[in-house]
Amino acid sequence: MRLTILGRSPASPNPGEACAGYLIEGGNSRVLVDVGPGVVAQLLRRHHPDELDAIVVSHMHADHMLDLVTLRYVYPWRGHPKDQRLRVILPPGSADQVLDLARGAGNPRHFEDAFQLSEHDGSSPLSFDGLSLTPVETVHFIPCWGFRAAGDGRLVGYSADTGPGDAVGTIADGADLFLSEATLRNLDEDAQPPEQRGHLLPEEAGAAARDAGAKRLMLTHLPVDGDGAWARNAASEAYGADAEIAEPARTYEI
Ligand SMILES: [Zn+2]
Ligand SMILES: [Zn+2]
């Protein structure tokens, strides 16, 4: 199984980096999870989107899906036969938002002539040839699903965006690699009580990975200047082993 980091930025981009975008390859399948601003340009360095089996969107925050608008322009401006359109799998209940996005981009049919849009059901595995992604709902400001991706006898857990809670442990449980957001530098950056939290500190990602028995912890969706030592050190101490920082454009064998 292979994981390629197309973008690791949080919503406010790190200079020169894309927002959330992760290429997961397993079995005979290749799936892009999240397509935030800047991700399409990174994807095209490696693959035409027709080489993807699907795009799966964790949630409808702009830093995870806004480059769907850009992606449309990779295709000629004419309709494609339905069975040749790229599958785009959205979170439950988001179809209207996508239509709004299309209208905002100047054409209500912006997506439908190039993509096969569908929604997952929030819990059933998304099955591809030799690869499956099981959605797990996280704790976030809007409905959001992380994924447990299984293929080639390996398992990658992706937290998407999440505050602390049971979902983090479920996603990380026994994973060969837990790809966790670590967006917060301090708790002042998260929502304040009585609102529920929506992101993790690096040490919270580390503690969750430790408790879940994740074999490898990689931090992403975080502000990085320099080498990210502030996050790596905090996460490693809680994890009890070395945490890694996701590196843009790098492919990891899992
Ligand atoms: Zn979000
Ligand atoms: Zn985000």
C-alpha cells in the first residue's frame, strides 16, 4: 500500500504547499482522499485524474474540497459519457452544497458533465479493486468522516479533521499508519466551551495513536515552518515513539 502526500496544509496554507490531499494506492486501485486548494496541480505532476478510481471527500470545508472546481478544468469543456466520468464520493447530505459551489463557479452543471457525483452513507465501506475505505464520523464543526483504508493486507487510518473523541481511536485502531491531523498549536486556536472542539494538538494525536496501538504515526494538516519539530516532539513524547511529519510530494510505502 502506498500513501502520497499531495498537500498537508491546514486551511491557511503553508507557503508553497497545497491543503489536504492524499493519494492512497492499494490492490489495483488509486483513490484521492480530499482535494483542497492546490491539490490538483500537485496531482497532475503524477497522474491525470482519469488514472484515479475515485475522489473521496472527507467533509465540505473549503480546505478539503475547493479544488473540485479546479479539477473540472482539466477536462475538455464538453459532456463525457456517463460511464467514463470520474467518481467523486461526497459526504452524506452534501449534494446541495456541491450544487451551490457549481453555481458559485458560474455554471450549475459545472461538475455533472465531468464527474459522477455520489454520497457515501456514513458507515459502509467504499470498495474498490483490492482497496476499501471505511468511513468513521469524527467530531468537527460540520459533519466529517475520517477513513480506515485497507489494502494489500495493510491498514491506513486517516483522521480527516477531528477534535478528541472515540472516533480518533476507532480510526487509528491497530493501523499500520495513522495519518492524523495536528492543526492546533495551542487550545486557544480551537473552539471554546460550550462549543465542541474541532481539531487536535500534536500531543493529542500522539496519545490517541499510543492508546489505539497504531504502529506508525504521521502528523499532517498542520502549520509547518522549518522542520515542524514543535509538533513532532510533542506528538512523539505522548506516542512513546518517533512521530513523523507528512512531507509534501513524498510517497510512503506502508
Ligand atoms: Zn474542517
Ligand atoms: Zn481542514
